Amino acid sequence: MSQAGLGSAGRSLSRPLSVRAVLFDLDGTLVDSAPDLTFAANKMLSALGYPPVNCSQVKGLGR
């Protein structure tokens, strides 16, 4: 069995996990996620051949 079908303890999941909610906190109200978003954006930009952005640029998105 591939690792994709295994749970965190290495066991096969017999049924899908029940997700009741998914939270998105892109404005930093709950968590300062700008460093993580900057990292993810720079991975994508690098793969597409674009220059990296800095954290202050990411914080300014959508404003």
C-alpha cells in the first residue's frame, strides 16, 4: 500500500475523516500566517520563474 493511503500512525484509514469546519485566517487575526504564506508564494513563484516576494508584500495582498 502506498503512503498516501496511510494515517499518521501508519495505519490504513477504514473510513474518511469527518471534517466539521475549515478555518482560513488570511488576515492574521488568529495566527500570523504571513511568513508561511510568503514561503508558499515564493515556492510557486520560483517554479514559474518569477522573483521572490517579501513578507510585507504578502501582508499587503488584498488590501
